[in-house]
Amino acid sequence: MPHATSSPRRYPIAGLFTLLRGGAILLVFTLMLGALASGVGTTEQPDLAQQSPLAWIYYAGGLFVFGGLDLGTPTGGPTVGQAAMWSAFFLAPIITTSAVAEAFTRLVKPGWLQKRKLRNHVVIVGAGQIGSLYVESVRALEPSRPILLVDRDAGLATTAEALRHRGVHFLQGDVRRPVTLEAMQLGRAHALVVLTEDDLINLEAAWAAWQESPQLPIATHVADLTLLRPVERVATEGNAPVGFNTHQIGAQHLYLNHLAEHFLSTGYKDIVVLVGFGRFAQTLLELMLAEEADNLKKIIIVDRNASFYVRRFEVDVQQSLDRVVVLDGDPIDPATWKSIEEAVAEEQATPVYLLCGSSEVTNLRAAMLLRQQSTECRIFARCFHHSQFVDSLSKQLRVEMLSFEDLLRASLKEHYESEFCRHRRRRRHSPA
């Protein structure tokens, strides 16, 4: 069963109820102990006032048990004492009943009050790194937009990070289950973005949500570029979910803001060395082949399994790779760099090196080996986020570090603005 919580900034009301309940419990003990101390007994325990304070505490605590203890009614002692005991008798079961009712509501219909208020909200499924950055992007563009973050794991560090933003609610549940889809209130939502680490889950959830809410704008992340292409073709049907890839939009951001200007400034046909040929590098290559067909002389791809990846890439994109040179080798093996040096030795142009591996350490070590061979070339190295150490080392090596986190932050912001802000405006002005 999904379980919803809200941002820590939404907790003061719940905290107030907890404080009031705690005060009421303390009041019951105070009234009961005060009555016993004044000499009040009960019909079933007439000598209760003469027993030890420990016994008094035991009987006071017993008032919170359903049915209480068989004490009878107050007797003896002053009238004020009897009134205090009567008050404790009535107040204790009310406190117990309210606590049980609250617990039952949370168990049977978790987060009902919070979800009931959600309207025109953005639902983000997947509380990982990308999901957290997407929350940040939405909040930067629309500070007052309610956000519902959905994930099976409530213990992720990125979940806590996302919930620091105002107006962010969390729903714990499996997006593949109808009960979770129902709890997301898609009929009243502004948009849905599915960002888990499993492409199949993303696609199944997006299409299930589309069936439930055909008019809802939906985007789903697809990491596998081979799978993304048929999804993009299907997305042309009506208001079908739109597939996107963070490597793709990150690569576009890198190309437009760094590489395009470099290729334009050299004045000759460039040589590009792509070190590491994972999804990010493959997307970057496809983009360069499309945009720089007349400006690139040679592209050298280096990876431990470069030949395999390039064969698969060629089948996927169905483009000519006649200018591509493939080198199978470890990026941190000096022999690999010797082969790269031989491949560019006869060329007049100074190559630009793109170290695109998923490991920051491997990229930095490759940059060190490269700098030992050449002091002239321009080197771009991919890292996930900036740190003082990485920045210091990159300055020493004269390497331009490209933070994938920064690329994602900028590109996800652009994605939300283009896909959902524009879509909502279009729907708002469309005829009824």
C-alpha cells in the first residue's frame, strides 16, 4: 500500500497535534495523581490513596487501555479531587481513541489528507539522482507548483534532498500497481514524468497512466537509445507519452555550449577522439555526425569494447561511419595512447579529446596520460559533479571538466519548460 508523507516544511501542524496529545497525556497523569494524593479512592479500590506512588502511576497508565482497569467510580476525599479523577477517567480513553483512529487512517488510507489537497501538481516517479534534479528544475521554474515524488524506497538520500524543497510531497509505492496510480491523483495533475532506473518500468507506467488520463502530458525517461527510437515514433500518436534520454539532452547541451564554437573557431576540418563509448558518447557522436558532417575529418573511438559498441551503434543509427576509426583498448593503458598518437601523427589538425567514460577516476587518469604526450590539445573530461579536488586537478592538467550534474540540471530545466510549460499553455488556449 502506498504511503505518503510531505516535505519537512509541512510538518508543523502534525507536530502541533503531537504536542497537544503529549500535553493531554501529562494532564491525565497529573489529574489522577493529584486526586489520589488528596485522598480520593474508588469503589473497587477504596484504599488506593494509601498505596505507593508507583501503584498510582500504574493505575493512571491503565486508564489509557481500552476498558481501563476495574477501578469503579471515585469515592471519598474532597470534591475537587473526585472531579479531577472523573476528568482523568473521561479524558484518557478520548486520547487513546484519537491515537488509534489516526494510526488506522494512516494504515488504510495513507496520506489521504495531503493527497486530497493536491491539484495541478507535477508527479515525478523515481527519487534517484535524476528525479531529485528534476524536482530542482521544476521548483526553479515554478516555485509554487506542488510536486508529488513517487518511489518504492523512502530511504534514499536523494529523496531527503528533494523533500527539502517547499511544496514537495512523497508517496511510497510501486508505480506499476493500480493503487499507486490512483494515489497519484493523475486526473488533477499538471504533468507526469517517469524517471526510474528501469526503462521497462518507465514505459509500462507511462502507458498505464496514459490509459487512465489520456489528456495528461507525460514524459518517460528511456536510457537505452535503441529502445528510445521506436518510442519516439509511437509518441507521434495523439497525446502519447514522450520518451527522452538524459544522455541525449546532456550531449546536446555540451555540443551547443562548448563543441560547436570550438569547431567553428579552428578553421580546419577537425579530428575528434572519443574516449569511452557508452550511451553519452554514442549520443554525442550521432549529434556530431548530423551537425558537423562537413567540418569533421576523422573521429577516433577508443574503448575496451569499441568494436562491439560501434557495430551495434551502426545498426541502430543506420549512418555511414566511413570517417570513424575504432581502437579497442583500455583508456588508462599507455599502449592505448601510443596507438592514438600513431593514428593522429600524420594529421595536420590538432585533435580535440572528449573523455566521456562513466568513471571520473578513469577520465582523470586518461587526461594525465594524454597531457604527458601533448601540451597543445584541448581536452574535455566528463565528471558527475564538481569538487574542489577535481577543479584543482583539472586546472593543473588544463582539462575542461564537464559536470554531468550541471549539464543535467540545465537540460532538465529546458526539458520541463519546453515539454510541459509550453504544453500547458497550448492546452489552455486551445478551443474547448
